[in-house]
Amino acid sequence: MFVLIGLAIVFGSLLFGFTHSGGKVAALIQISEFIIIGGAAFGAVVIAYTFKGAISTMKACIGLLKGNPYTTKMYLELLHSLYEIFVVARKDGLLSLEKHVENPHESDLFQKYPTLLNNHHAIAFCTDTLKVIIMGGVNIHDLSELMDLDLEAQEEESLQVSQILSTISDSMPGFGIVAAVLGVVITMQSIGGPPEVVGEKVGAALVGTFLGVLLAYGIFAPLAKATEVIAKAECQYLACMKHSLVAFARGDTPVMCVEFARRSIDPEARPSFSELENACRNRNKEEPAAETQAAA
């Protein structure tokens, strides 16, 4: 939503200022300039990052319309799910988790938390780490280092879209100059013709420079920053899980495990201690009720 609002402000202010000074919007609609700049930028991305990188960038930009998904509610669901996992392991033993981590999408435990289950990076990070813990024979420091390696790889992949958009932003002014130079070449071919025709072609050439600068600093640079924010939020989500799993492997109580995770969350999205406590209490209340119903 904020992406659309920001774009509306950028283009609205530009068009208002341009028309207020007597400019005609039709003069800015130069299809050939758009084709030159847009095509050159797309081709540069394909050369540097292949079609997969270009497609993932477009998907990420569309995903920005949904806003940052890593909200307090999402973190609370994560902490609640981790708490339940740790309680099950403490009550029934580590081996009881094996059926859940082997097939998380068929697990009745993970199915209660669709946000975690549908995040393929997060669910893989969680289940793979739990598998290592269940196997045993690994100390806390090695486990922490193992997860750090995973987090570094995840961060590098998550930031690729931001890097692509930054590359496009840096190249846009240059492509704008290319479009303008080509427009000047076309203008030179019209020398000797009617002055209004020459003036129109000069104006079209200048639109190329205008578009290059506008797209660089008004569109792609902000999009690069916005996708970087989302990527870092995803990395923090995984890091939050890491702190909890390390505490679990160390032998801490389920409450302390999720508290370690909660303290690592950015304060803006961090659930309060009371919210986490209430979520854990509700889980404890549901468990005896479920056992009574099963016994009946």
C-alpha cells in the first residue's frame, strides 16, 4: 500500500509541477524512449542475473504491495509454535518430534501454524536444525555455527533482489543518456525541416534523460531499499528462530527458549511478554482438555 502511495506522490507532484508551468503531458509520452530505456535495463539484468533473477525481481516488486509480512502477529505465531514443539519434546522425548520434522506439511503440529508452514525458508531451517538436535552428538557451539552458515546463505539469497534493483538504479541515468543521444541523432536528420518538427524531436530526446534520472532516483532506488528492508526482516525472523533452537538444544525450559527468541526481535514488531505468556497459557489449557476428550 505504501509503495502505491509513494508512487502516487512522486508522479503526482511531477505532473502537477509540469502542467502548472504550462507543460503538456502528451509531450512526456515518448514510447520509443520507454522501449530503449526499459529494454536496455531488462537486457542488462538478464546478462548479469539470468531470466530467473529478472523474474524474481518482478515478483518481489509485486509482493511489496502486500507490505512487510513480518508483523507482531506473525512473530507471536512463530513463538507459539516453537513453544509447542519444545513442550512436546520435553513431555514425550526428542524422538517424538521425528515424525513432525520428517514431513512437516503432513504434521498435525505444524499445520496449526500456516504462516510458518508456508514459509519454505523458515520451515526448512527449523526442521533441518531439529533433525540435527534429534540425532545428537553436536555441541552448542557447533550447532550455532551451523545455523549461522545457513543464515548467511539465506541472507545472500534474500538480498539478491535488492542488489538487482540497485544495479538497475545505477544504470538508469546512463540508459537515459543513450536514449537522449539517439534522439539527438534523429533530430540531426531533421535539420532543415520545419522548426516545430525539430523542436518536437529535441523535446523527445530530452525526455530520455528525464526518464533515466526519474526512474533511477524516484522508482528503482526506493524499490531497492524497500526490498532490502523485507529481506532483512526475513533474516531476523530466521535469527529469532535460531536463538530459540540454541536455547532448546542447551536444555533450557520451553518458556526460556521462546523468551530468548522474543528478546531478539526488533522492538517495533516484538510481542510483549504478556502476549507471549497468554499464548503459552492458552496452549497449556487446551492440552488437558484435548487429553480428557481423547480419554472419553
